[in-house]
Amino acid sequence: GAGVSQSPSNKVTEKGKDVELRCDPISGHTALYWYRQSLGQGLEFLIYFQGNSAPDKSGLPSDRFSAERTGGSVSTLTIQRTQQEDSAVYLCASIKAGQQNTEAFFGQGTRLTVV
Amino acid sequence: GEDVEQSLFLSVREGDSSVINCTYTDSSSTYLYWYKQEPGAGLQLLTYIFSNMDMKQDQRLTVLLNKKDKHLSLRIADTQTGDSAIYFCAEGGGSQGNLIFGKGTKLSVKP
């Protein structure tokens, strides 16, 4: 596709269940970010993948959160044993690194609601 | 580590100018960015400035960069209700694709 695609667009889950959020970045983009946007909290960095380097996981809020990026393309963010405070919009962005101007292209996000 | 700070809210009247301010910490940033997020939509790049420039103008938008003070501002002239959105400042650039965002400033435009 032409842009960054995220699925599902909306997810409602029960507290304690695991969820997987998917991001399809723009083809050829080597850098991929996950962010979380909570109401009134702004944009929170979660994790950053760059090529074959080890990901920067410094933003993950707890060990219930993990992410992987297979084949340098699709990424999955997994939240285990979801809690109500995990409710937020999860945004993925891809960047064509290697250029001076690193414009980030964002997906529409997955709105996660934990009930 | 690197950090980008911006105020969370700004309210202006239609027709006035809006100025959104941002400070950053990484002096090696190559580019500084402004992203816009309209209600219910994703973030989109609004404008950017190269770090060796001090001003960039694009129609109603003026970006000012004070590299010495690591201060970036976005001025919107003749602000319209359609400009109501969250504006994110970001610093980045270079071969690694690192990008650090501020938490966003919510601009409310009153008629």
C-alpha cells in the first residue's frame, strides 16, 4: 500500500487478556516506531526499530509490553495481561532512514480499550 | 537523554496569530519538525526546518529556530477554526532516522 497500515483500527478487550497490534510500514522504510497516545498525555515513545540493529526498547512501560519486527517489515506490538491503563491509541510510524530529512509517516492508529 | 518540551494547550481567537513554542535538548539535530494531528486523524508532517536556517515561511506558517537557545516556534497567521488540532514538535535527522517528539500542543480556535 501507499501508506502505513495498522490493524485492527479498534480493539476492545477484557482486562487480563493479551492483545496483538499490527503495523505494516511503507515498503523500503527501514526505521519503525511505536508510540502511545493517551487522552491528555500526549505522544509517548514506546520502541524503535532501525534496520538490523537491536531495537531501542527504552520506552516500553512494563515487561507486559513487547514488540517484534519480522523480516525488517511488518511489526507486531504485544501487550500481555492488559490493564485498564493500557487503554490508548497506539500509533506506528515508518521512516526512510538514510536520508537527511527523516519525515515520519504515521498510520491511523489502533484504539485499544480495556474493559 | 534527548527531550522535547512544549506547552500542552493554546487558545486563540479566529483571525489572531498563534505561536506554539518548543524547546529541545539535542544540539546535533539536523532537522526540526512540526507535525499536525487533526481530530480523529493521524499525524502528518506540516513543515520542517533545516538546523542551519533560522526562519522558514510557508504561506500562513512561519517557523523560527534559535539554535543557540534550542528553541523552535511555529507561528500561524490569521488562525482559522480549521487550524484547531494538536501540533507536535520533533527533532531528528541523520542516517539513523532517530526522531524525538514533544507531547503536543492542543490549539483551540474560538470564533
